Amino acid sequence: MFEDELKDIYWAEKKLTKALPKMAKNASSEKLIEALNSHLSETEEHVLRLEQIFEILGKKAKGKKCDAMAGLVEEGSGILEETEIGVVRDAGIIAACQKIEHYEIATYGTMRQFAETLGMKEVVTILEQTLEEEKTADKNLTIIAVDAINVGAAKED
């Protein structure tokens, strides 16, 4: 089960490295663009960490399509198609990204617990670092939404 989850999140993170630039390109808030670009760098690091875990396990880094991430990214693309550039689109991008973050938080939390149960101390440390970064990304998106985006979007819609 741990290996299946690892393959799943590996595919998901790689998919996200393609989706985040598209979201950043379609955002209008400088703070949101900065947060998306920053998280892209983190996501690229997450891919490398997952490859490190595969190596620790003596396995080839290989993804397995993650239907959840595919659906979440597709939903985010739909928001871009259905909205015009501005605060409403930015609010939609934040909502889509937070759904993705919550999926990642759940996955990394589960994997971390599996690794702990299996006695994989080095893997636990790696997963814990990524889990904390995902939680921080989610908090940062909330701050951006609350400080500026949501109020402006509510006035427009």
C-alpha cells in the first residue's frame, strides 16, 4: 500500500509542476502569482524527495496515474475557462489550489504514518518536511484570499 501511495503522489506532484505555471499565468494578484511560483519550486523539490524515497526503497521512480489529482487539476482548468482575468478568477484559482493542498496534506500525512509504522525513520523525516510545506502553502493561500481576493471577488460577482 505504501508503494502504491508513493507512485500515486509522485504522478500527482509531476502533474502539478505542469498545472501551477498555467495557474500563475492566469492570475492577476501579484501575491497570488508569487505564491504559485514559490510553490512550484517547492513542488519540484517534492518530486526530488519522492525520487529519494524510491531510491531508499530500492525501487525505480515510477508514477501511477492519480485520478484525484487529475480531477482536481481539470477542475482548476475549468475555472480558468469559465472566468475572466481578475479577482473572481483569482478566488477560483485559490479555491482550486487549496483543494489540491488538502489532498496532498491528506496523502503525505497518511504516507508519513505508514512509514512510521513500517519503521522507515529516514522516510518519515522526508515526508514530514513535505507535509509541513504543504500545510504552509495552504495557510499562505488562505491569507492571500482573506486579505484581498475574496472581498474583491464578492463585490464583483
